[in-house]
Amino acid sequence: MVSIKAFTVFQLYQDINSLGLSGVNFQIHYSRWQNKSIQNRLLKHNKRQSMIHINELIIPAARKGELPVLQELIKQGADLNTKDEKGYTPLIIACYNNQLGAAKLLLEAGADVNEADLGGNTALMGAAFKGYEEVAGLLIKHGANLNLQHGNGGTALMFAAMFGRNNLVKLLLEAGADKTISDTRGLTTLDLAIQQNNEEAIQLLQ
């Protein structure tokens, strides 16, 4: 059974999430709703929902970087490695959307840094693909496996080289990423950089 406070946070989040509100808008609405009489009325009108399916809320909260909601969900015991229909975890979603604060919160609470989606993509691969250096650095700091391969054999380093994220190429190499790994076609990161005419990455990889 969740507390009235937690219930109010979750129900409020469900309500305003349907309206597409986030960030400052969420903070404003949350502040307005922190009223005991409103909490009691809300609990009364939603008695049948007093057991909130908190695992259904943590991924959208991570996507939007709603830190107050994430903090409450973590406190209430939400599964930090729960997955949606595509296999995305809260951490993968947070990292793919450049939500550094959410990613940090999830990692410090014990989220699996190496969990992968249905295609074998990890949070680090997503950060490398998108070029999010701070997020990638955070994942590396928390022990991300630099050399995991997705379904086609690609690594985070390969993503960075293919999409011109050369700051990530440098970061991953400095952290010890293996540049000799081949994908399912037998191509290395250097091969992929050459294919893309990524001259900077070629220099870093030679």
C-alpha cells in the first residue's frame, strides 16, 4: 500500500502526463496539489486505485526527467529495470533523451547500467549514437561495459564512429573500448569510419 503522499504524486503525474506537461509545468502543478484536503479528496475519489502500478510510471518519468516523481517511485520500490514493449528500461530511456539528472538518480539507486533492449542496445550505445558526452561519461563512471555488442554486433564505439560523434570516439577509446571488435559483417570500427569518410575518427582509430 502506498502512502497518501506517494499516491498523490503518482495520480497527479498520471493526470498531467496525459496533458503533456513536464519540467517547470510539473513543478507548478505539484506545488499546487501539495494540500492536505486535496490529497484526502483525491485519495477518496480514487480508492479503487490505491495500489498504484508504479512500474508503469517510471519509464515516462525517466523520459521527461521528472525527478520528484522518480525519487518517489524509487522510494516506493519501483523496479528500476522494468521494460516496455521494446525492452527499454528507465535508464535506457533517460539516456537516449539526454536526461542526465534522471540517469544519475537511477544509477545511484541501483539500475543495471548494462541492461539492453530487445535489439541488444544498451544505454551507452544510445548515448554514443546521440552524441551525449556527459551521459556517456556518467555511464562509464558507473561501470558500463564498453564492449557489449547489439544484435548486429555493433558496439558503442562503432555507433560513435559511424555517426560522427567523435567526442564520444575519443572518450570511449580513452576509457579502454576495444577498437578491434568486428560486427556480424566482419567490419571493425575503423572500417566503419572509413565507410563514412569520418576522417577525425580514422585518425583516432589508427
